[in-house]
Amino acid sequence: AWFHRSSALPQSGAPPLPQSSFFPSVDGVMLPPGTFTNRVAFITGGGTGLGRAMTTTLSHLGAQCIIASRKVDVLQQTAEEISKATGNKVHAVQCDVRDPQAVSQCVNQMEEMAGLPDIVINNAAGNFVCPSERLSPNGWKSITDIVLNGTAFVTLELGKRLIQKQKGAAFLAITTIYAESGSGFVVPSASAKAGVEALYKSLAAEWGRYGLRFNIIQPGPIRTKGAFSRLDPTGAFEKGMISRIPVGRLGKPEEIANLAAYMSSDYATWMSGAVIRFDGGEYVSMAGEFNDLRRVTPEQWKMMEAMIRSTKGS
Amino acid sequence: AWFHRSSALPQSGAPPLPQSSFFPSVDGVMLPPGTFTNRVAFITGGGTGLGRAMTTTLSHLGAQCIIASRKVDVLQQTAEEISKATGNKVHAVQCDVRDPQAVSQCVNQMEEMAGLPDIVINNAAGNFVCPSERLSPNGWKSITDIVLNGTAFVTLELGKRLIQKQKGAAFLAITTIYAESGSGFVVPSASAKAGVEALYKSLAAEWGRYGLRFNIIQPGPIRTKGAFSRLDPTGAFEKGMISRIPVGRLGKPEEIANLAAYMSSDYATWMSGAVIRFDGGEYVSMAGEFNDLRRVTPEQWKMMEAMIRSTKGS
Amino acid sequence: AWFHRSSALPQSGAPPLPQSSFFPSVDGVMLPPGTFTNRVAFITGGGTGLGRAMTTTLSHLGAQCIIASRKVDVLQQTAEEISKATGNKVHAVQCDVRDPQAVSQCVNQMEEMAGLPDIVINNAAGNFVCPSERLSPNGWKSITDIVLNGTAFVTLELGKRLIQKQKGAAFLAITTIYAESGSGFVVPSASAKAGVEALYKSLAAEWGRYGLRFNIIQPGPIRTKGAFSRLDPTGAFEKGMISRIPVGRLGKPEEIANLAAYMSSDYATWMSGAVIRFDGGEYVSMAGEFNDLRRVTPEQWKMMEAMIRSTKGS
Amino acid sequence: AWFHRSSALPQSGAPPLPQSSFFPSVDGVMLPPGTFTNRVAFITGGGTGLGRAMTTTLSHLGAQCIIASRKVDVLQQTAEEISKATGNKVHAVQCDVRDPQAVSQCVNQMEEMAGLPDIVINNAAGNFVCPSERLSPNGWKSITDIVLNGTAFVTLELGKRLIQKQKGAAFLAITTIYAESGSGFVVPSASAKAGVEALYKSLAAEWGRYGLRFNIIQPGPIRTKGAFSRLDPTGAFEKGMISRIPVGRLGKPEEIANLAAYMSSDYATWMSGAVIRFDGGEYVSMAGEFNDLRRVTPEQWKMMEAMIRSTKGS
Ligand SMILES: NC(=O)c1ccc[n+]([C@@H]2O[C@H](COP(=O)([O-])OP(=O)(O)OC[C@H]3O[C@@H](n4cnc5c(N)ncnc54)[C@H](OP(=O)(O)O)[C@@H]3O)[C@@H](O)[C@H]2O)c1
Ligand SMILES: NC(=O)c1ccc[n+]([C@@H]2O[C@H](COP(=O)([O-])OP(=O)(O)OC[C@H]3O[C@@H](n4cnc5c(N)ncnc54)[C@H](OP(=O)(O)O)[C@@H]3O)[C@@H](O)[C@H]2O)c1
Ligand SMILES: NC(=O)c1ccc[n+]([C@@H]2O[C@H](COP(=O)([O-])OP(=O)(O)OC[C@H]3O[C@@H](n4cnc5c(N)ncnc54)[C@H](OP(=O)(O)O)[C@@H]3O)[C@@H](O)[C@H]2O)c1
Ligand SMILES: NC(=O)c1ccc[n+]([C@@H]2O[C@H](COP(=O)([O-])OP(=O)(O)OC[C@H]3O[C@@H](n4cnc5c(N)ncnc54)[C@H](OP(=O)(O)O)[C@@H]3O)[C@@H](O)[C@H]2O)c1
């Protein structure tokens, strides 16, 4: 029964909790039109999932976007679709972020097409669930090479060129709520994302003087094919996840996109070195030792209260 | 020389760093007009400083605001000024948050005037610099009673009534960047603010099921009379503070207000239990062990590099 | 069925997990005999539970101990029993830590009997589980006044006198694993303990120059009557708690006592501002988003692996 | 003048602060003799610095030690010297932890010589100060390959074999105080160490059921040739570091060794997923926003107090 659903990501998964009606999502773009006019944004992994949503929002707000990942066909289709919807240019550039030379060439292309970026979003990643005792050195590297080294190569390459040209920029990295706590069964991802957070906090301190700022979003669970097909292939895990999210539902790519756009905008120029958890409250709900008491009924509480009151001494 | 400036808060303090030109502040309101139409917002300490700025922004966006603190004349003047500027009602209610009964009466008044709030901002606070060995029990309580107990009384009172009426709401608390790390010389504030953060993270987990969400902003230094006159009465400290802020300048009340408005809006309904540091990068800059190396010149780096390269073994 | 056990704390609760055989507890004293000869230790709440265990260990190691709390009869019996077992003096002093004057008088008595302490352990606390919407302002204060104000009054009073006399000391506070994350249903405790942690980290920074150092233990669940009768009065919660502890068992007071003795000893003079979680791994186990996958069987993993491998694209 | 000292690590660097007389270090071994009899300990980077100190302490306490790193001559000399001093076997095994195959062969050798370990200390690391804009992809990898991948390869290899043989073990990783905050100028190290912490917290949660526990020490500055020659080649930085350490002095390798031995012993079987900062208070001292006020004199405090008292309103 735990594997009752097919691996093709269904349109809709487990139902939200009742309280989610208090927490409706807003899909519309939040920032004022034209916020990013004449700005260039570079988004890794921009062809799918959250990267696609962030690109869409930035493009709607006037940015010229460059999206980069391995699958050039996916990128091109996304670029076209977004560009058509927003009327602003979206460029697709093939780039495997694990390869420093590929990164360098990709930035060359960007410089030619659009110039160095004002906004950089390190969003590309890989991940899959796996008991750690089944993990080979190659399995380990297949994730950390993308997430940690890839982010570093992109960030160092762009940082050096921006510094050289005395151009400011806002960097954003997408990590995860388990980057700080760690988590079993996604260990290479946890380690690599923690590394990304330290990288960004370090550079926020070091490179502010060059006009660069660095911030982080830690998303909780948001249904994308890339993430869910490798983290919950059977669909059996989703219900339990929702049941512990205080807001009672998964997040939506558009919600991340609005937050990311804010953080990348001039409304947030004073933000650097920040780490924003955006997860419907899942993290604090899991981490707090007595939160399971949510299952206790009002009648049971009355009885427990009476027992506690009658306790004498220590 | 360290006390060369008068205690009257000067219009402008220490100058920003050169890189601040990369990080211009935007004073305009970020969210779409009408975002808070038909919403009621309750802001403690809304008569001055950051509270006043947040009230102004919410009011501009259509909210009916209730501001509460001890000095009713200050509140009334602020209420009038904002209301005049925005065209929306701002109510002034006297309330000392240290007194649970006063809090309860204040909420009664609010219910009559505007109903229970959709947005609650716990912003009232007290603070002053003082070596801890000079701190009496009363000195300790003069801060913690406002910051921790005051926030708790307001939050519990409103939470109970909202739950009772099955009404959802977004709570926001204003803490500080030293709530996690602690800090000497402002110890009661550090302790109380840490308590507020735990309160909010706890309730984010516990009260999500009732339609309530809870988030936190940790501001870095923002020039307000209330804060700076008690934290840097001589003005001697400000320059050092700016020198370690990567973004090279203090924050502005309007920047906090835009962030607070976002967090209180439906664009952020999926945000709960989040703690957002907003400080120009000051925290990571102070905390990172090797950040003082920013003082090393390029020539010195070359020499150090040569020395490191020539090192053999461990 | 959830309330099947009596409120009298049974000798043994839920059984440990199989892996606990890998993690045997050692009850014996760890530090070399005489480690605390000629040292004076002050332990609040030293009459029961963890405080009693820490007092026992310090006394075994040669310290002259002063234990203080409200119930003088309990204190006196404990003092006698420990003193008899170890051959070293243990003094019982009545003191309600919520009352600054009582604290001052208690320290007067200690100074007369033994001099100012070399070791201070802030261990006194109160706590009970309760939905926050059932919490009155008095309920809130009944906990925070002991935990936060009580710790502050003891710490400030002793700190001032030690500084005045130019005497060094090691301070230790006992907090909890939910001080950082917060937790529903124990909200006043979470807030007050977070405040204690900030207090200690702040003073570690500020008062080092006076020869004082400050550290923290965050215990996970350890079966004491004081804690368990108010946190799990029915006994229904314990099994769930154990099931998520990686080490597979509750902690023992003697284990805390050995850690506390180490941190208070000269072996740890370089330790200050440290926060040591000691919880069998419970915190990381709860907090990590994918740790529930521990329930997946090896056969299920094989199938999931196949599904993941067959996934194409994002 | 900042480069006034030679790169050869002098016997003694900058002098300690006056308060350090309150905080004498104890060099002797803390745990009871024979604590590790019949235990096998594996220490990477055990030939020098902190690794050598930890090996010495474990060996004194009865453990059979295996030390592994790249320089086999250094290892052999250390092994001989320690073995001679303690009377217990110390084996030297050449191993570059960046190479999974080398790690596997090293473990083969260990299994033959001594069996699988009861204690594993991941201590090997590389680091050097460098402005990030001068860092090449190879420079980045030269550190992260040792620190993060190396630790992962060692941990996964040993974990798998221990699980297979149903043998319990205590793992310890040596990270750094800037792993959480990040730090400029040592960015690859900060990122990789953060990754190691997430790895350990993750496995603490996941592998407890197999009898394995995982803990972390974050050392502050301890004068070793390996660290200081690459982090402070000119010696110019040390004085500033000491000036902000509340305890007023650097740490000593023996102090780390006693803590590490405790954490690896059965006295700490209930400890897993813990992160212990051991740094003389440096971290909290740097991170706390108002700690610079330590420079204010008593006379200045009196004046500031008067100014604050005379402030009216906000
Ligand atoms: N969805 C969630 O619930 C969730 C939660 C927490 C964090 N996140 C984070 O959010 C980000 C986006 O995830 P998502 O859910 O949108 O999944 P996704 O659609 O799978 O996005 C991952 C993207 O990374 C790109 N990528 C992978 N390897 C690459 C490489 N070597 N070089 C360049 N690009 C590469 C992929 O494109 P190609 O295949 O074309 O290379 C893909 O577009 C990730 O950082 C993820 O960790 C997601
Ligand atoms: N400015 C900064 O750099 C900075 C940095 C970090 C955090 N913060 C935080 O930001 C918030 C606003 O500070 P601010 O800079 O705007 O200073 P502020 O103008 O002094 O604001 C504090 C407000 O709290 C109110 N208040 C004080 N005691 C009260 C009580 N017992 N009951 C009700 N209200 C009370 C005050 O009004 P009455 O006097 O009329 O009661 C005042 O309006 C505070 O929480 C502060 O800790 C500020
Ligand atoms: N056991 C656990 O699982 C656990 C877990 C995490 C943290 N802790 C912490 O460990 C510490 C000890 O707890 P425990 O389990 O040993 O429970 P306990 O036996 O109930 O200890 C609490 C002690 O505090 C004293 N106390 C309470 N109010 C006081 C007051 N106003 N003034 C002075 N003393 C007061 C009590 O003595 P009187 O009644 O005589 O005043 C009692 O001896 C506490 O800080 C607790 O929060 C325990
Ligand atoms: N000393 C401090 O102030 C300080 C502060 C914070 C953290 N730490 C940490 O403490 C640990 C020990 O540092 P230390 O100060 O004792 O410096 P160290 O003497 O330089 O120790 C580093 C050790 O790592 C070994 N190593 C380096 N690369 C290796 C590789 N590829 N494979 C296997 N072993 C390798 C080295 O031996 P070979 O050259 O023979 O390979 C050396 O023995 C490190 O993790 C460091 O990050 C130290």
C-alpha cells in the first residue's frame, strides 16, 4: 500500500489539511511592474521546477533572463514559453555546473548576449533518497559535485568577473530546510546544501565591499517533478509531510518566486547573509520535542491537567 | 573624544562606506495597492521608529491600523499624521504591554473599533547599554517585562480570542540580530528577544492548525531615536558598526516596513516559523573568524601567499 | 488507552530499543578523585533529579556543595544522604530563586558557610505541558519567573560578588533541546530556556575578563519525577519519544552529572559560551525532514531505487 | 610591521590576556586509566597537531590506535614516539582520504592489524587564507576534496563495514567555529566543514539503529604548525584573535584531546548529533553586536548612563 501510486508525478497528491483555507496561496506577481527593467538575471536549473517559476516572475518584472542547465532542449522550450508570455528575452545556455570550463564558457556567452548579471540564482541541484549504507563514493559525488562544487564554480566565476568590472549584483541560493539540521536518507544533499549556505554567508561578509550581496532561501516541500520523483517516488511520504506542516499544505513555485524576486530586488539591498526558511512551518513543527501532543484531545488535556495539578514535589 | 557628539540624535551620523552606492535603499511601498484592504493590523510601539514605519506602510496598503503603547499623545499624533497621509483609519490605544489587564482592555477596545486583527506586530521594546555587573534585578525586569512578558501577554490574549472566533491571522515579532548569539552589555534585551523567538517558533508549530502563523524579523542597526539614544548615546559606536556592515550603511525604517508588509501579506501565507535577519550582512561579518583579514592589502596578500606556498608539512 | 499508567512515576517506563545495547550507560564517576578538592559548588534545585545527581558527583570529587531550592526538608534529606555517601559537606539553603532578596540572603549564607562558589549550576526550573490557548498570564509567569528571572537573579548576584572579590568561577545552566527550535505545549519553558541560553552566551563574552566562564547543557529526556510527572503524566508519550532517539534509550542522571562535572572542572577552562546538546540524538532525529524513512524496509528500498533510476528529467 | 615575524612557527606567539590566570590549562589525561582497553581507534591526520594529541591521549588510556595520512614518515615517527610513551600499539597507515580506493585499502589494512575500529576521528584537513577572488576551481577543490569528500569517504567506508559486522562505534569529526557562521578568506574550508557537520548530524539520526553515534568538536584557535603557518603565516593575526577570546588565551591540543576522549568513551554513549564549540568563548565574543563595548572605561560608563537616563521618549 505504501507504493500505491505510479512514479509519474500525478497532478495532485495528498490533500491539504483543513487549516490551509486560512492560508490561501497567491499566484500573481508581487513586485511592481518594471522592477527589473534593464536588469540581467542568471538562473541555473531555470528550465524546470522552481527555477522556471523564478525565471517567469523575473521576466514578468522586466528582467532579461539567462537560464542554464544540461538539457538544452528543455531550456529552449522553457525560454520560448516564458519569453512569449512576458515579452522579455529569455536565453537558454547549456551548462553543466560541475565543469569549471563549461561554467566559464557559459558566462562568456552571457556576457556577449546580455552582459554580466545583476541577479544570480544558484538553483541547480540533484537529489535522491537512499539509505547511506547503500551509497557509493560515486553516488556521493553525483550530488555534491552539482550542489556544492557547481554552486561554487558558478559563484566564483561570476564573482571574479563582477569584481573585475566593478559591477554590483545580488546572489541567491536555493538550499533546503534540512541543511542545518541534517537529515538521514538524503545525506549528500544535506552536506552539500550546508556547504552552499556557508559559502554564501562567507561571501556575504567578504564580498560586500565589492557591491555583492548573498542570500539564501530554504524551501520546504513544493511539488515539482524533479524533486518529488526522486524523494517520494511512490507518493507514500507526502501525506505524512503535509500532516506535520502547520500551514497544512505544500508550497507553490509561485510563492518561492515572489520571495526570490523580492530578495533580488532593490527593496532588499540591505539584506545580505540572510537565510530564509520558507516551509509552511514544517521545520519548527518537526524539531519541537512536544509538538506530537497536537494529537491529544481536549478531554485528554483536562485529565492530564488534573494529574499534573495533583502532582506533589519533584 | 569618544563622547564628542551630543546626546540629541543628530540628523545624520557616521557616513556610509563607498560600497553603499551599490546598495541604494528604496523608500517607496513595495506591495500592490490595496493589498491590505479590509484587513486590520495591530502594531505595538506603533507610535515611533520602526513601528511607525510599518504602520505607515500597512496603512498605505489599505489596512485599518491600531497602534498601542504607553504614550497616548505620541500615538495620537502619529495616528493622525499617518491617517492624513494615507486616507485610512489609524487608531491610537494606550496600553502598557507589561500589564495583562491593560492588554485585555486594549484588545476589547480594538474589537469594538475594528474587530480582531488580521495582522499583529509585536514591536514594542525597551533596551539600554549597561555592563551587566551594574544591572539590578529591577534593571533586568525593566527590559524583560516589556520585551518577553509584554510580547507573551499580547500574543496569548490575541491568540485565544482569534482561536475562539476561528479567525486566522499573521503574527510578526521584531527581535534583533543578537537574539541567537547573545551579546554583552545588552543582556536583558538579548535574553528577552531570544525568549520571543522561541515563543514564536513554538506557536508557529502549535497554532498553525487554528489558522495562525508566526514569523520574526531580526533587524540590524537602523537609526531611530528610541534605539540609538540608549544604545549609542554618545554616537561614538556608530562608525565602528558601519565599518563592519558589508553593505556599508545602516538600514532604513522603510526597508523594514516593506519586508514586514510582505511577511504579513497573503504572498507569504506559506511562511511560518521563519526568522529573517535583515542587517546589511553585519551578523555574518562579525561572526566569521577571519573576516578581519579584509584589512590586508593586495601587496600583503601576495607576500602571505608566498609564505603559505613555501610552508612544508604540518 | 493513552492514559493507562498512573501518575505515580513507575520504576521503569517504556522499554529501550534494541540498539541501546551498543550504548550502555556508565554510572561511575568519570573525573579523577579529588578533582574538586577545596572547591565550592552551588547548585539550584540540587535536592532532586538532575540537580541531586550533579551534586552527588561533585561531592564525590571533593567539592563542598550548597544546594538551594524551596523545599528545605527535601534539600536537607538530600544533603545528608549525599554527605554520608561521599564524606564531604553538603549544605542545604532554602531559596526561592524568583525572589531577588531571597537569592541575596542565600548567597550571604553561602559566603558565611563556605565562601563564594567556584562552580555555579543553574538547574532549578519548572515546567508542565499545556496547550497555549489554555495558558493564563499567571501560568506563563509561573514558569518564566523561575527559569529565566530566577537564573538571572542568581547569576547577576553571584557574578557581581565574584567580580568584586576578583574570584573566578565556572557557571553552568541546564536548559533543554527545544530551547532553540521552540516547542508547542511547553511554550513558557521554551521561551525562558532560550532566554537563559542568550544570557549565558552574552555573559561568556562580557564577563570572561573577570575570570568567569559560562556554558550550557541541553538535556534530552531523562526520567526524573519532577520532569516526567508534569510532561508525561500518563506515561503515554514516553514510548514515542524513545522510538525516535537514535541511541534507543533515555538518558540517566549520572550521565548528565559526568558531563556537568567535566564542564565545571579545570579540564574545561578553555570552554566558554558552549551549548552542549546531550540527548541520545533525539533532536537531529526529529528535525531532519527525511528521517521517517527509517520505516522503509530493504525490499521497499529496492523498489524505490528502481523507480528513481527510471525517472527521466525534471 | 604586520609581517614582522618569520613564517617558521615560533615557540610562543602573542601573550595571553591577564584573565587567563583564572583559566589554567590542565595537560594531564582526564579519563580513568584503561578506559579504552581493548578498543581500537582510527584517527585521520593523527601524525601531527591535534590528531597527534588525540592519539596520544587515547593510547595512554589503553586504545590500540591506527593513524592515517599522506606522509608515512611523519606517521611512523609519531606512532613510534607515542607507542614508546604509552606502551600501547600505534599503527601508521598511509592514506590519502581524497581517494576512495586508498581509503578502502587502508581499512583493509586496519582490519587485518586490529579489526574494525570502536572509535573513528575524522581530523584530517587542509586550509589556507586567501581572498576568494583569488581562488581557482582547483584551489577550491584542494580543500573541499580533503575536508568534505575525504571525511565522507572514510565515514561511508567504515560505516558500511561496521553495519555489516554489526559492530558499534563512536565517530567524531573535528570542524571549526566558523562552520556555522561562515567566514571570508577561508571559504572552501568553511563550506566543507559545514558539509561535514551536516553529514554527521544526518548520520547520527540515520545510523543510530546500527549502534553508531556521531559527534563534532568545533575548535577555536590552537597553535599547531599545520594550522597557523597557513592561517597566520606572518603571525600578525594572533594578537587580535587573543584579544577577543574571553578566556584570554589560545587552546591547547591536550585540552581538545581530553574532550575528544570523553566524547569517544562510554561515559558519553548517550551523546549523538552533538556539536561542541570549544574556543575560549571566541565565537560568542565576535558574534555579539555590542561586545566591543568592553573598551568603554568605568568613567565613560558613568557618563553614558547619565546620558541614557536623561533621554526622553522614543
Ligand atoms: N521542490 C522542493 O520541494 C524543494 C525543496 C527544497 C529545496 N529545493 C531546491 O530547489 C531547487 C530546484 O529544485 P526543483 O524542485 O525545481 O527540481 P528540478 O526541477 O529537478 O530542478 C533542478 C534543476 O537543476 C538542473 N541541474 C541538475 N544538474 C545540473 C548540472 N550538473 N548542471 C546544471 N544544471 C543542473 C536541472 O536541469 P538539467 O537536468 O537540464 O541539468 C533542473 O532544471 C533545487 O536546488 C532543490 O534542491 C526544492
Ligand atoms: N532601531 C534599531 O536599530 C533596532 C535594531 C534591532 C531591533 N530593533 C527593534 O525594533 C523595535 C522598534 O524599535 P525602534 O528602534 O523603533 O525604537 P522605539 O522607537 O524606541 O520603539 C519602541 C516602542 O516600544 C514602545 N514601548 C516601550 N515600552 C512599552 C510598553 N511597556 N508598552 C507598550 N509599548 C511600549 C514605545 O512607546 P512608548 O514609549 O509610548 O510606550 C516605542 O514606541 C524594537 O523591538 C527594537 O528592539 C530595533
Ligand atoms: N529530566 C529531563 O528530562 C530534563 C530534560 C531537559 C531539561 N531538564 C532540566 O533539568 C533541570 C532539572 O530537572 P529535573 O528533571 O531534575 O526536575 P526536578 O527534579 O523537578 O528539578 C527541578 C528543581 O528545581 C527546583 N525549583 C523549582 N522551583 C524553584 C524555585 N522557585 N526556586 C528554587 N528552586 C526551584 C525544585 O526544587 P523545589 O521544588 O524544592 O523548589 C527542583 O529541585 C531543569 O532545569 C529541567 O528543565 C530536564
Ligand atoms: N589548530 C587550530 O587552530 C584548529 C582550529 C579549528 C579546527 N582545526 C581542525 O583540527 C584538525 C587538525 O588540524 P591541526 O591544527 O592539527 O593541523 P595539521 O597538523 O595540519 O593537521 C592536519 C592533518 O591532516 C592530514 N591530511 C591533510 N591532507 C590529507 C589527506 N589528503 N589525506 C589524509 N590526511 C591528510 C595531514 O597529514 P599529511 O600531510 O601527512 O596528509 C595532517 O596530519 C583539522 O581538521 C583542522 O581543520 C584546527
